Amino acid sequence: MNTRQQSKLIYSWYGKPLGSDRKLRTSQYKGILITSESTKTETCIQLGDFILVEGVNADQPYVAQLMDLYEDGAQHKRAVVQWFCRLEEIPQNKRKLLKREISAQEVFFDQILGYDTDIAAETIIKSIVVLPLHLSEELPTITLNKEQTFYVKQSWDGKCFKVLSPDTFSKLKEANKKRSVITNSSKAFIPSDILTPVKKETESVLRSATKPKTADMEIESKHSASKSSLAKERHSQRVANNDIKTPTARKKLELSSPMRSKSRLLGCEVLGLLDDDCDATAPLKPSATKRKVKFTSDISGSPPKIPCSNDKSKSTCESAEHHQRFSDTIRLSPYTKVKDFSEKDKNLHEKGDILSPVGYQKPSSQSPVLTPRSRRTCVQKTSALIAEQISMLDQEDFLSGSDSSYSSSSEEEEDDDVPCTPEKKTKSSRIFSTPKSSRKSAVHTPAKTLKKTPLQGTPRTPRNATPEIPRRIQAAQEPASVLEEARLRLHVSAVPESLPCREEEFQDIYNFVESKLIDGTGGCMYISGVPGTGKTATVHEVIRCLQQAAENDELPPFQFVEINGMKLTDPHQAYVQILEFLTGQKVTATHAAVLLAKLFSTPGPKRKTTVLIVDELDLLWTRKQNVMYNLFDWPTQKHSKLIILAIANTMDLPERIMMNRVASRLGLTRMSFQPYTYKQLQQIVSSRLKGVKAFEEDAVQLVSRKVAALSGDARRCLDICRRATEICEFSNQKRTPEIVRMAHVTEAIDEMFSSPYVNAIRNASLHEQIFLKAILAEFRRAGVEEATVQQIYHHHVALCRMEGLQSPTVSEIMAICSRLGACRLLLVEASNKYLHMRVRLNLGQDDVMYALREE
Amino acid sequence: MSKRKLKESSEESAECISQVQKIFRERFCHYCAAGKLFGMKQQYSHLLELLKRTTVHGESNSALIIGPRGSGKTTLLNHVLKNLREMNQVRENLLEVHLNGNLFLMKNPFLSGLLQTNDKVALKEITRQLQLENVVGDKVFGSFAENLAFLLEALRRGNRTSSCPILFVLDEFDLFVHHKNQTLLYNLFDISQSAQTPVTVIGLTCRQDILELLEKRVKSRFSHRQIYLMNSFDFKEYIKIFKKQLSLPAEFPDEAFAQKWNNNVQHLSEDKTVQDVLQNLFQHSKDLRSLHLLLMLAVSAVTVHHPLPTAADLQEARRQHSSDSRANIVHGLSVLEICLIIAMKHLNEVYDGEPFNFQMVYNEFQKFIQRKAHSMYNFEKPVVMKAFEHLLQLELVQPLERPSARAQREFLLMKLLLDSSQIMEALQVYPNCPTDVKQWAASSLSWL
């Protein structure tokens, strides 16, 4: 979706200022009007309303209650809210405290103090309904408009879940009531509550085998066509592209829904469901009736995309026209089904034609007249659904025809359906596991996010399925001997309990990140050091400790994102990965850059601090350096709350490859990891081997000294030790296991550090050696370290004569030359030059001489 | 009666011969695990231990097998893998059915640097060989970035104890080094050094300087296990290898013939001329591939009437094997062309290897013709030009630069791609070469 095409939304105050504070120069208001320029619709949101607020993730806007509205001194419209949090916002590890299944519609009364409750009014999307429920209460049955209705049962204060206090409960209740009063009084407010009655058809219906499939496809297409999240929907509204919402498209969806569920429902389960439904209806009755009294006319479970709603408002003729069109489509709907249902059609048709504003309420007691045959119940259920759909269409139709103000209400209001339909399925946990329930609900609420689908455990979306390497059938053997145990511990991948010798660096990084976290600000840190000095390990350890602290509520919670320059195919992919980590969206690189820039530059309410590790920073270099520039620019923004830890090998990377403006943004907080000294290496090895007597003390020291002298790479040190255990094990397989001694370590070191060239030359064939001698002779003669094969050939022949050997032919010489060239003992030109091919040595003349002399 | 008997025996031997040829064809042409290993016991046990630990303990490792071409790197690896599978089979009998699955699940993505020319192709190939592509349909091949993320995610999910170990074999490892940023190598080595799915990365290369080509980060992640194959056997062992390679196996159907054949091989190995031939080959190259080539040539001379290879066969094979290809071309040239080559040779001697053009060669040739007008026919210049172009086509002479439209063909600078010794040798065996030409070839000043 192109955000640039969004039409502008105008936010203006509703009514006069209630009061003002001279000192702070703020003035308070009781409501805010949101006007969309393109669709010419107005929405009024008042104090106490429940609202959706734009969040990090467009699919999951935040839920909140509007507590206060005011304009501050700088003429910015501000809002004070009481947050509710979704299940997704609660850390994974705390969710299990809940000990029950949570529907996607359930939210928690947020009592975390850390969140900023003062937000910009422009982030308000629309108003919704949040209903307080007692803990023991079942969630009300499926509503037609899941997106717009949330339930709150418990509060969440960051540590534990609590039952809503009676005070809060009544307040929330109050807010709902008040709101409905307000909406009633304000002419632009007609929330369409669902009071669809229970209808159960006892007649059996022959079902066609072909129809469900096509219906399915229709659904699919509809789904893909309509953006399925609330916020996205809002975007689409901004785009002012209302063409999708034609009545026909909508009709299709409605029609197909029962067909679809029909194809999925299992009879016996339906039976159970029906019973459940009957039970579930009882406790809900009171509230339902109460609402019914108020809005007897609002029956439809109107999904947000009602065609009439988006068009020019308040024109009766227009709406009448709509009515005309609409009723046409409704007329059509039963007829299409006529083909499929042999005896049912008339009945249906009749029902379809009834324009009862109250909705006909057939007693649900009809449904128990069910035959045990599953097939039939299934069909019954289906027919019931069909009838229901039709009646809903009719009622909508009626509404749009009779109530002229209906069409003037904007999309937002329509979304405020209060679900009071007892005949819909309860969301029992049993249904959750079955795919059909989600399908069904998806049908009922086209504006449902796809996100919820996996929540309900449906085996869908293969796109997101992450692959897995097959599991091994036989369990991996555990180490049996001391040496094997040592080897396991010495493997680089083995994570030690602590990182010895990096305590100082650890503390520095920890302090840096901690202070930024506490302040809620952003910052950069550049960490350099040669490979194998524990940079990444230390940073990971820091993050682990910080996460631990955050879990224990010693620190504000934060998000942790890691990218590695080497694991990206292109520097710009960094954006994609960061965005995917943060929000789970998958977009192209350029779009991701835009979204991230927006995310970090706008003050996001409820946003946690992000800690971003950029490993192998130098690979993010591009010619214009825009990736680096953006990365380091974001933390400097006021509201970014972004902490970047950049890791690379070279100490002077900022000066060497970065432009001034990038280097300047990176700042001067730098840290350099020195290569390990031999004592440190020794400590690292011995700390890993704590409790395992596998090495001689001197052997470890020898390895440490050797590695420290060469590179100070801890990986190398561990690898050598590991190899030494293998050699040790191999050398005394028969005898009792012993510890690694100096000899083994020396052998391992020799194996890893010996120059291969000398060995290669010594093992070369006689003529290859003579050829090398000839090269040396030619070099000495010419005084240049380069010669053609022809020149060398002459020397070679001469040497052969001296040794009394048969001199080789030119073809053989060429073969020798190319063999040595393939081993890279020689550097040779392309072979098509034949005798004029130039040859150089790839190693020093002294080395060659040394290698040849020994024999 | 006797005739029929003769016919029968010859038929029988014909079958034997075809059997023999089949055996040797398989032995010399397929470099498969069937071949025996010579002089690499230590490397074998090292590699076997390494892979065994990967399968049994789920230990990640990385190693390079380095050795000149024909030194048996792939043979070694194939051998180890074959034995490893057999070992699993053995264990299957001992324990339970588990390891049979382990055997199947031990994936061997053989990646050859010559086929996987960039990381993108390599990634696709890995995905295919790990049979992950069906997890997500063909979506995974969407883009390079997605593919990499997909594969890394797949490998990250595993852990040491539960995931099936994966063996990556990177053939022609040095070519992977030239991929952009060495992304593939970095990621493979990084996985092998972190607690993810156990992987073992084995690279095969003939370059001794391979470690210098690795980027410092990649190098640090590589565990620096290098297994060198050096052909480090001496001539005695070489003779033994020769015997083993040429003898027939015990399970040969016709035992009498196999006995006869093996006796012959034993004789051959003690024969002086054969030893000379082998010594000569050994001095030139120690790799077994050249030995196979020699034996192939010798064995292909075996027919029904000539059922056993002789020392002469081997000598002939060696002669073919070592013959100079360019000198052979010279044998087929006309006298005029030979004259031109001789003229070029003299020019090279006079100007010390400086390039020449056709006009210079023609002048030199003219001088020779004027001196020896009685014995040589004076060819027209276009005819000489034609002969010269023929030499150009045979690549006996090579232009220094590409011929352009502007430069006249006569004045293009050329170089002779033959050594004077090659020319002299070729003239020695050239049939019916005029004596004057031979004399002229020996010395440009022969007329004095």
C-alpha cells in the first residue's frame, strides 16, 4: 500500500473547550472530529470512548480508552489514554501465567506505569467497543464484527494478571453506557449492533458438491482483495478508493460464507456446538435485551465495507438508490441458491423476502430436533447459516432504505457493532483447534487480520512455515571419556557460563546500554577488534543479562534485533530484516526503509526501546552509504528509542570508509577489543576445562603462547586444543586414556601452522623438482623474477643432461608447469601462449632452495 | 575336431578378454570408491574420525583436503563415506533400526565450484539437496535474500543433540572463495562454529595457498584442519601399486586365465624395461592418474590373439604418452611450410626471440632459394603466404596482437611457438626431407 497516496485526515475539536489551564496554556475538549477529505465523512470521538491507536505494526493497532483531550501550548492536539494491551504485547514468558486460552479479541486492562499515556491525537484511528466481562463469564458468541469489539476480563500490570476491580469494571461499563447514550443523541452516530436472532432450520437440504469449492475460491479472492486489517483498512479509506466495496463483491462474500462452512463442518461437532450455543445464550440475555430495546433496528452484522456508507452523505435519494441496488442483489441471492437446493429454496426465498426490522426470532429449541446422522446435521447447520445470511442482508437492506441517516454515518460507526447474537458459535477451545471455525469467522468478518489465523492453530499460510532440518533418529551420543567431554567443552559453539577476560568490556557495554534504556533515549556504540576476540559473544552476553534484568523488572523492557552484514545478500536487505524483526512485516527494501524511518522518527506511544546489533558493519558499505547513514541517523532522532551496537574488525573504520556525515552520526563512543594475551587465552581454555582433567598445564600454556604470538584469536586456540585431544586419543587408543601432553599439542600446532609449500615441493616428482631448480637458475641468470617456459626449458634440459636423465619433451614440460601452477607453487599465465608463457614463483626463492636442498 | 576345440578355446578367451577389458575400464576410468587407497592411511583415519564424530556426537567441524590434482582427494572422501555408511549398517545390526534412518538422513550436498558459479545457485542447490524446497513450494526461490534467510533460519533451528547432522562437501573449494564477500563460506563456517544444526564442511582443493585466499573473518571461523595428500610414496611402492592396479581380482570367473594374467603381471613388474618405463613415468609425475592412463593404453592393446600385455606394449604406451604434440604436427607439414619454419627459427636466432612478420620470413626464405635455386622450386609470394597462413591456423605461429583491418597481413608481428630443439627433432624423422633443407636447418650460414 502506498502511504503517499493516503488522503489527508483532518482532526478538529468537537465542541467548545471545556476548560483551560492558563499556566500550561492548554485547553481541554470533550471530543474530537476526524474528517476524511476524500470520503467526506466525519467521525466524532468523545471522552470515554474506546479507540484504536496507530502502533508499530499496522496490523495490530493499540487499544485504548480516551481519557482526556487537550491542546497544548504549541497548538498540538494531544490525548490522554488508558491503555489496554493485547495478548501479543505481553511477553511470551508471561503469557503462561494466564493459564487459559485467550481469544484474539480479549484485551487486558493495562496498568503498567512505564507507558506514555499522552499521545498525539493524530494517531487515533477510530472508536471501537470494549466490553468488560467477569472472569468466569464466557466470551460472548461470535460477533459479526470482531475487529471492532474487544473484551476485557483482567488487568495486567507487567507482572501478573488480576481480576478487574469492581471499580474499574463499573467504570468501563459506565463508559460503554455513556457512549451509547451519546451516540444516540448525536445524529451521526448509529452503531449497528447485532441482534440477529436464532434461526435453525430443521429441514434437510441436499447439498451440491460443486458449490462449496467455488465459494471457497470466492472467499479467497475476496480476502486477498480486501486488506484485512483495521489499520490497513483505514489506509485504504484514505486512499479513497471505494470501488472495491461494491455491493456485488460484498454479496458474494456473504453468500459464500455458509457454503464454505458447510463444506467444513463436521456434523457431530455442530451438534455439540449448537448445544453450547444454547447454553451460552442464557447469561448473555440481559445485556442483549437491553441493547435490543435501544436499537431494534440495527441488526445487521455489517462488516465495515458497506457501500452506502462511504458515498456522499445525507442524501436520501442516494441512499434510496442504494436501497434499490441493494435489494436487487438480495433478490438475486436466494435465486442463485435455488439451483442447489431442491426443496429448500422456496422456504429460503420466503425468508429472504421478509423485511422484518426486528428480525424474526425462531426459538432455538427447534434445533435439537436433530437426527443423529452427521451429514444431515451438517446440512441443517448450513441451511441455517444461509437463512441467517439472507435475513441479514434483508435487514441491512431495510435499514439502508428506511433510515436515511444510516448512510451518512461513516465507516467507523458501522464498525462499532456490539455483538449480542447468542445464536452464533461460542468460541470454545474445541473450536479453536479446528480450521473451520477460523474460516467461518473469517467469513463473517472480512476485516479480520490474517495474524489471528495462526493463533487459532490453523494449518494455513505455508509461506510463513519455517523449514526444519529433519531430526536425527538416534540421539546423539553423550561424551563418554574425559577427552570427549573436554572436546565438547572446547568447541567454539559451546557457550561458557561466563566470559573470562572480557569483564571490563562487558561492564562498559552493559553500562552504556543500561543507561540509555533507563533514560529512554537512543545512542550508538562502535565496537572493533580482530576476529576471534569475543566481540559478538560479549555483546550477546550483555543482551542476555539485560533481558534477564528486564524480566525481573529491574529495567524497562526492550526489543532486541540483530543483523549481520555477512548474512545479508545486499546492504539494503538490512532494512527488511530489521522491519521483519520488529513488526513481522515482509516488504521490499525501499519500502522497509520508509516504514522504519517513519517508525523511528515519529513518537510512538507504548513503543519499547530497541537494541540493534549490527555485526560486520563494514559490509553494509554502499557507494552512497545511505544504509549506514540511516542506521546511525535514527538514534539521533528525538523519539527513536534506538540503541545501536555496531561491530566490525577495523578500529579506524569510521575514518577510513565512512563519509564525514556518517562518521559524525556514529559518534565517539567506541570500544576496541584487544587481541587476547597468552595469559588470557590460557584462562579461557582452563575456565572451559574446569573440572575436567584433560590437559597438562604446560600444554595449555604452549598453545596460548603460540596463538597469542600469531593472532590472539580465541577460536584458533580452542581449535588447536580440540585437535590435540583428538591426536591424544588417536595415539593411545589401546591403552588407558591419558591427558593431553606437550607432544600432542606440538603436533597439533605443527599441523595447523606448518607451511604447506615445503612439504608439497618435497613430495613433488623428480622432474617437477628439476623444473623448480631450472626456474631458480633462470632467475639467477636473468636477474628478473620472471621467466618464460622456453627459457626454463633450456635450463631444464641442461640439468637433465647433468643428472644423466632422459630429457622431457616440451609437452611434458608444459604438463609439469600446469601441475605446479594448479597447486599455486607457481604463478603462470594463460596456457595458450605455450612456450612464451611467463612463470613466477609463488613463494620465496629461499624457501624453494631450502625445500630442494634437504634431499 | 581340433579346429573346433581351438575355436572353443578362443571363444572362451574372447569372453575372458572382454571381461578383462570391462574390469580395467571401470578401474581406470571411474574414479569411484571402488578404487583402492594407496599411502593415505593417516589421512583416511583422520577424516573418518572427523565424520564419525559428526554423525555420532553431532559435533560441528570444518576441514580442507588439499592435494595436487590426481592425488586422490575425491577417492579418499568417497572411501570414507562408503565405509561410514557400512559402519552405520553394522551398528544397525547391533543396536536398533535407528541408524538406518541416520544413514539416509545424512545428506551430502556435493557442491562443485565449477557448477555452482555463485552463491545464489549454490544456495538453491543446497535447498534442493536438503529437500527443503517442498516445504514452502517454489516461493523459496523468490529472491536470493529470502533464500539465504530461509536456509539460515532452517539451520539455526536445529541443535546439537536433536538435529540430523549435515555434511557439506565443497568440491573445487578455491572457486567458492571468489564469490562475493564469501557469504556462503562465512555462513557455513559460522554455523559450524555455533550451537546450531551440526554441520561438517569439507572442502576439496588443489591450491596450497587456499588459506591465504580466505577473508580474515572467514578464516577465523574455519577450524584450520587441513588434510594434505601428497603422493608421498617412493618408487618401490609405485611398483606395488602398478602390480595391484594391473592384476585381476580373485573373483574373476576364469581362474586359470586370471592366474596366467597375474603371473604375467608379476613378470612384468620384475622386467627391466618395464621398470625403466615406470621409473621414467614416476620421475615425471607421481599421481596415479597418469599411471592409469599408461596402463589404459597398454591394456587396450590386449586382444584375443594377444591376450597378455607385454613390456613392448608398455613401452609403446609410454612413447605415446610422452610424445610431443606440436612436434607431431610438424611431421605433417609440406616442405615449403617446413622451410618457412626453418626461416623463422633462424630469425629467432638472429634477433634473439624478437617477433617477426611475414615479410621477414619471406626474405629469409628467398635468400635460401637464391642460394639453392637448383634444388628448390621458387614459389610465388601468394603461395608462400598461403603456407604461412596454414601455419597460423595450426597455431605454430601466433600473432602478437589481434589482426586488425588496417594492418597489412604481411607486416603483422608474429611469434614462433616451437623451440629449435623441437624443430630439429621433427626434421630428423621427417620423411624424404631434402638434404639442402636439412643443412639449412642446421645452420643458416651453411652456404659459406
